[in-house]
Amino acid sequence: MPRYEVDIFWSEEDGGFIANVPELPYCSAFGETYEEALKEALAAMELYLSTLREEGTEVPALRSRRHLPA
């Protein structure tokens, strides 16, 4: 599975962690813990990409990240 960036943050409103995959529109997940949110996001990503492939839709390319010198 491609390695997409996953942003995880605490949501006071939801009372848990939200995991969002910016490169995959509307692909996000919820977890009561950071680890649970990540696990759920990985499952959502797998389903999202599987659905795109089944539909014959191109899978979004990974964003390139430039590493700055230390």
C-alpha cells in the first residue's frame, strides 16, 4: 500500500483523535486513542484505494517531501 501522510489530532468536540489523510479526499477516521485512530485510518485508506482500483480510477500520487539539510 502506498505511504500517504496521516495527520492525527485531538478533537475536543468529538472527545477523541481524528486521523485525516490529506491526499485522499474525505478519507478520515476516529479513535479514542492515537493508536486506534491510526489503525482505523489505515483500514479506511486500504478500503479507499481498493475502491478506486475496482472502479478503474487512478490512485493519487504520493506528495514528494523535500528534506531540508540539518
